[in-house]
Amino acid sequence: MGENGFGPGEEVSRGRIRHAGGMRGIVGFFVMLQGALGLIGLFFFDGPWGVLRHWFDLPWPAYLGVFAAGLALMAWGEHDRGRKKPEGAGGAG
């Protein structure tokens, strides 16, 4: 808990707690990118690309799982960000 009584990445906006959901989308993008680079490198070139190849020797289904995990994180972050719009924001009407 922080000094304001909320956890890291939380703030109060009009009486509601807002979490740092945008960070999920950013992390998800980079995770998805590593999965995509691994798959592209394995299927079209002589080996995987990206940072993961320096640490792990992964088969192609693992890179597909990394890509899916990144996609899920991005979708979660975007969904969370969409819920946080103020009441007056959005379409005309």
C-alpha cells in the first residue's frame, strides 16, 4: 500500500479507484511481438528472432503460446481502458 492508502498504479478519480490497465497493453504488445518474431523466424528463416531465443530454446507451439498470451494481455488492457472512460465521453448523443 502506498502513502495514500492505495496500491501501486492506483489512483482515485471521482470517488472510484483506477488501476494502471494501460501498462498491460504495453507489456502485452512486447510479449506478442516476441512470439511473432519467434514464429516468423522459425517458419521463414533459419531460426527464431527476438530476445527469447537468447534465453530459451523454444519449439514453435511455445512461441504461438507467447503470442497468444501477449494478445490476451493487450485485449485485457484495452477492455479495462474502455471501461474507464468518463460518463460524458464517447459518441454524440
